[in-house]
Amino acid sequence: MMRAANTERTRFPFRAYPDGWFAVAKLAELPVRRTLFGRPTLIRWHGQRIEATDLPHLEVRDGLIFAWHHASGEPPSFRIPPVDNTRWSKPVIDTLEVSSHPQEVLENTVDTQHFIKVHGYRDFESLQPAYTEGPHFHASYRFTRALLDHPASPRVPIEIEIQASGLGYSRVEVTVVPVGLRARLEVMVTPLLDERCTLRSATRVQSPALPGPWSSLQWPVDRLFDGVAHLAALGGRADVRDDLRLWQHKIYATRPVLIRDDGPIGSYRRWARQFMREAA
Amino acid sequence: MYRYPFTPYPNGWYRVAYAHELSIGEVKPIEALGRDLVAFRGEDGRVRVLDAHCPHLGAHLGYGGNVVGNDIACPFHDWRFNGEGECVDIPYCSGRVPKRARVDAWTVCERNGVVFIWWDHQGRQPSFEIPVVAEVDDPKWTKPLEFTWRTRVHIQEVAENALDLAHFGKVHHYLDFPELRSFTTEDHVLQVGLSAGRRVMGVTGRSTMDITYHGLGVVHAQVAGPGIELAVILTTTPVDQEHCDIHIAVMNRKSRIPLKDFALRRYMRWEIGTDFAHDIPIWEHKQYRTRPLLAKGDGPIMKVRKWAEQFYEEAATRDEAATDKTHLPLVG
């Protein structure tokens, strides 16, 4: 499609490949050739180890390979905190390619007011002011949202807790307050060529631990909650669909007019700069 | 690569939409003059045109934006903008709306069933008006038949084309060279009368064309031939540095035989479509000659360039899009 002349520059005024940990491949895909951080890369088994050209620091989480990228080749300065998924359902994995940048994708989750207009959430409340801890960013809110992706669906209050570790990984925990159902989304964004990204998400729900006399039912209950995870993933997909409609046509506002009620976008952008410092 | 020694955006009125494409409450994204724009019609029936990207976080108001009263609401965070481009309401804002929250608004004119915007390099008010075409909404005339092309051409080439008498024979297969009956220029208006031999629906005869330019973007024409009378509105809008959108709306005087109108419209759909298609490959690959080698019989091409210079005046001062180009005069 043709782009108007005033937007015919690089969309994003910062580095295409930020520093940090990024999901680069599934363990099951190996060996795989892929263009990563602007270079052709081969990821393969080397004896018992996984090896990738030019990427010495790799980590495997839940069958996904994460690679550390740094513009001046420095070793990892942080780790993605481990997550205990023992009482949680099997993950529902979604992968898609979007025209965006990790900074823009993650900014969306801290842009509290867009949940209202774009996703139809209501009754926003900040549970705790956003705060940063080095490479980690935390924020939590409360909204009400439709339980299912249908206009007649009942609305429920939900609490959202976000923890991002770099621009490539964030964990979003959603609690449906009245029933105490908890869902966990791990969102992985990996920059590709031409200002495109892979967006991967793993959705799980927490399965209740049954007390002693009922423990024989634990297995069927867990499988039931595997099914609930699929329902939770549907909600996530509806939200992504709404976002994509907007991302197709928006530009990245370098000097946005922000107001106090906009949520932590300003502090998020300041925090994100640490991953995109120009190499000396 | 940019092929022309002058700005892609001369001053003037440019079509952005037909009026019927914007009913009340409707929003339309527009690409014109190297910018992303949005047009919408408020509840009072007036069309407004604004720069498309919200000053807040950059969303395009034309994709998913909705009309609230006479304002447009951004699809991203629901910021409301009025026709002057000012943000008048932020639903979740507990304080005052910041003054910086505004987009550029365009001067709009809705006439003859077309919505136009005014472009001036120095941001001055319109220096002329587009006259009413009497045939529009006249019950004796048909509703317009519309044609659209997006081509890689400069608006100057489109304007020169109708005065380039010699190309009608080679490119459009006219029976002879059109005869120049009249040619006048006055301020922003250029009028030219042509008569030419053509074969129309199997009938050979002479037809006359009276063509009036109102700047480079708006052309009105009357065509009269054997058993046929047409009123034409041709509008050209530069989309970006390389491309123009060309729109033609053709009305014909209703005949007393309904079947004849039907046949004529069918014929025009084919004829205008193919006739125009002959110009396009030439435009897309040609060079613009600042000092063309002209022969007798070429038509008043240099007079057109002289007249058109007024729309390029001081173009270099504000148009950053063309700052790297040398600004040669149209007439070498």
C-alpha cells in the first residue's frame, strides 16, 4: 500500500533491535535458520547444548528458546524471573506477525485508557502506581470487562498485574474477581526485519488444588481447566484483534501530548530508553 | 525518484471525496498532498477535513473514528476534535484539555457534489472560488457517471494534456487534429474551446469541447456532439510526490428516449475508460521537458505553463517535501 509522504520515514525513532531477552524459536523447530537482529542465524543442537550463530547467551523456558541481544555485545545484565507453573493448566500458544515494534506493543499494556475505547473495558482504577526496578516494569489496574467476546456477555470486575522484563517479555496476570479465577499470559515480542514483530503468547489458568478426599478428581479437574484456558485465550485474541485494526494505521507519536490521567506511558517510555541506548 | 523540477503540490482546490461518499456521521480516510487526512460530516451537515493522526498517541482518526455531534472521536482514547482541529473533550481527563492537543484543519468547500480542500504553500486563505455547475442536480440531466484513476503523474502533466492538440490523433485516435477555437486566461481561470472530428457510437461528426480550468485541480467541461450533450467535472488531486488521483464525473442531458440514455451511459463507461487509459502508460514513463521542442500545431502548451506559474509561486518556502529540488520555472 502507498504511504503518504509525511509518514514515509522510519516509523520508529529508535533502534530496530533493543537490548534484552527475546524469544527466537521453539525447541521443537530445531534446527532452524532465521534472520535475527538483522543477521542470518542458525540455531541447532550441538551435542547436549543449543547453539546459535552470533548469539552466545541462550535460555530455554517452556520449550521456547530466548536469546540475549545487546547492540555492543555485552553479556546479559538481567534475567527473566522464573515462573512457577505447577498448579497451572497447559499453555495455549498463539503466534502472529504484526507490523510494529516491541516498544509499541508493550506500551499498549501500560496505556490504561485505550482499554476503554478500543476493548470496551470500563471503570478503570489504578491498584498501585507503576514502578520500575532496573530492567523490570510493574503496573496493576482494575477494570470491568465482558466475560466473553459477545455483546450480551455479562461484565465482571478484573484485576490486571503486569510485569515486564525488558521489551521482549512480559507477564500479565488477570484475576476475575468474583470467582477468583486467575489467568496468566506470558507475552513475547521479537523484532523482525522491516519493522515487523512476532507476537507470541502463552495463556494459562490456575487449576484449584482439591483437598484430600477429592484428590482422585484432580486429574479430570485439571483437564477441565485446560479447556478454560482456551476460553481465556479467546478473550486475549479478541483484544489483539481490536489492537491490530488500530496499529495498521497509527503512527508512533514521538512527542505525544499526554495528560495526567493517561496512566504510566511517560514513565514507561523513560524506562524503555535503557534498552535502546545508542552503541558507543 | 521525483521526476519534476517543481513542487508536487501547487496551490489550489483539490477534491478529497464526492459528497455522496460522506453521509451524516460518516468518516473517510484520505490520502492527499503527501498527508494522511480524515474527512467527516457532522450532524449539521457540514464536512470537515483534518490531519488524520491524533496528537496524543498517533492513531489515524479515519480508521475507526466516529462522529459525535459535529466532532470526531479518536478510535484509540476517545479524544474529541472539532472542525477547527481543536481537542474539545477528553472523556477521562480530570483537568483541562491541553492547548497543544490539536491537529491541522483544512479549508473545505462542498460544491457540485464534490468536497474540495484548499492548499496554499503559505497557508493563505483561498484566492478564488469554484463556480456552480448548473447541470448538477438539474432534473433534465442525468446523475453523474464516475471514473477514477490513480496514476504516477504530476498534476501539471494532466493539465497540459488537454491543450496538447497533437496527442489526440496519435494517443486517442481522433479523426483529425482538434481545432483550437478559443483560448483565454484570466487570473486563475483558463478557458479553451476545441472542436474535433470523432466517431461516437458509429456516428461520425464534429464535437465541440469547452474546457474551463479553475486552478490545476478543478476542470469543468461542456461537450456537444451529434445527438449528445455532456457536462464533465474533472478533478485531479496530488496524492504524494509521485501520484495523482484523477476523478471524472460525466452528466448527460436526458433524451426523450430512455433506452438511448441507457445505451449512451453504457457506451461512455467503455469509451471514457479506454480513452483515458491511453494516456496513462505515457504519463507514467515520460520525462518532463522544461524546454520542450515544439512544432507548429502543438497547441498553446507554453501559454498553459505561463498561466500555471501563479500556482507554484514561492513554492519552495514552505514545502519541505521538495526542498532538495531545484525550482526551475515551468517555462524554460
